[in-house]
Amino acid sequence: MASSRSLIFKATADNHSPVEGTVLHSLSQNTRLGVAECEMMKQLLDKRIRKTSPDVKYKALRTVVYLSENGAPEFRMQWQRDNGALREHTLFKGTKDPLRGETPNVRVREEAKKAMKAIFSTSTKPKSTGLEGKITSVGSTNASTGFGNTSSSPFGNGTDNSFAAQSQAMFSSITSSIISTVKGAGGPSTAAPTAPNTSSKYGGYGSDGKFVPATSKNFALTSTPFESSSTTGYKSSRKEVWSVVVPNGVNVRVKPTVVADKSGPNLKFGEEVIMIEQKVGPEHWIKHHRGWSCARTPQKVLMQPKVH
């Protein structure tokens, strides 16, 4: 396990690159090493926030937001006792950048406000265990920039904590040999409840509004939607049609990373796009005419290729 100090310096590097989701995830795991570790991380992040560079400031504040939402409660408690750096930067006024103008300074102020909200948030997220906790990307609330728009759904657009229970049930039902395709998106459908379409390749929604995963013979043992031995980079010769399968849609970003800016409105539930490129890794991203969208994470399915 990498040291928290080295991870924080990596996360807050003085450049324009976004913070890596894997680095933030490792830091969130380190917050569970105890109060002393959280105190050390808080002190170092406090110093990074007070650096001159607005890029370092922003990344340090972004890290505080993520760890407050995804780390141990002890991390938030450290900032609740002493949050002077966060409060000061809600009114930050830095030197105007010759190329980016006031944008870097505005980002610092906005992220400081998000950090203040995050450290006093009473919402908690379920701890991940086993293989499902190996890789997690940047979380998201309305005050941050992950895949989705609620605290209970960092990659799609869940509605409340019932989503987590539904996702956990789905994860448990699928064999460990295909762990990369488990946890399809759940949550109640926005349309009128219908009988579950379990004959569908990807499952459906039942009359109680809960997501019903497909049977193992037609989904759990199918790896083609997300795994391809010939796919090692972005380009794809296949022009597949993909459809959004989470009720409240999927974000569209300028790059295949959780911290990239949004390029426009979300893809809506049921909306179809043609895949131009794809990036297959811990997360599966597809590029379409509007930008990049995450099709799946190790925990859930957000989009599926259309079955012909």
C-alpha cells in the first residue's frame, strides 16, 4: 500500500492534469488506518491548500471533498475541528492567469465551498468488501464531479440508499469469475412499474420497482459487452449501438475520466448512441458523438450494447 504522503503529493501535483481516481481511492482506503493517519493526511492537505498555485489548491480541495464523501468518518472529524483553510478559500482571490483568466481562481472558491459542505455532511456510504472494493472511482454528489448526480450513486444516477442494497444483492448473485460485469444499475424506474422482463439479456424492472438481474445463462456468463482481448486502447472497428440502462441517465464528459469536465447534458434513460471509440480497463468508457460516457464500473452497469 502506497504511503498517504506520496499519494497526496501525486494527487496535488502542480499541473493542469485531473486528479486520478485510483489515487483518490487509495487515499480513501488509507483513512481507515486510524485517527493518526487521518490527522497526518489532514495536516498535509491543509499545507497543500495554502500553496500559491491555484492548481495545487484546487486539487487539494478536490481531495478533501472526495475523502470526506468516501473515507472514514475520522477524516471529516479532523476538518470539523479545524477548517480555517477551507473557509478562507471560499473567498479566494488569486492572480489572473494569462491564458485561463479567472477560471483557476473560481474553481478554487467553488471547490472550497463544496469541501465545507462535505466535511459536515451526515450522509455515509457503505463500506466495500472483497473484490468489489478493489477499484472505485471518483464519487459524486451535486457538489462534486463524478459519474452521477447523487451521493448514493457515484457512477449512474441512483435515487437513495435503497440503490446500494439492490446493487449489493445483484453483486452477490453473480459468479466471481465474471466480477467485471456485476452490479447492474438499480433503483426504481421513472415509468409505471411493469412485470420483470427476466427473459431479456440484461434483466428488467419488477412491479416493486426493483431491478431484476438476468439469469446466469444469458448475462452472468456473457463477457462480450465489456471484455475484449483485442481491445487494448481507444479505437474500435465496431460501430455498436449502446443504450442507457439506468433510470436517470449517464453523464457525458470531454475525456474518459471521472474528473473531466462535462461536455453537455446527460444521456437519458433508453437513449441510444453509436460507439466511435472505447477505453476498456477497470472502467469501460465509450465515445459517441457528444463525448465520453462510462458504460460500466466494477460495481454496476450503466450502458449496454443493443441486442440485434
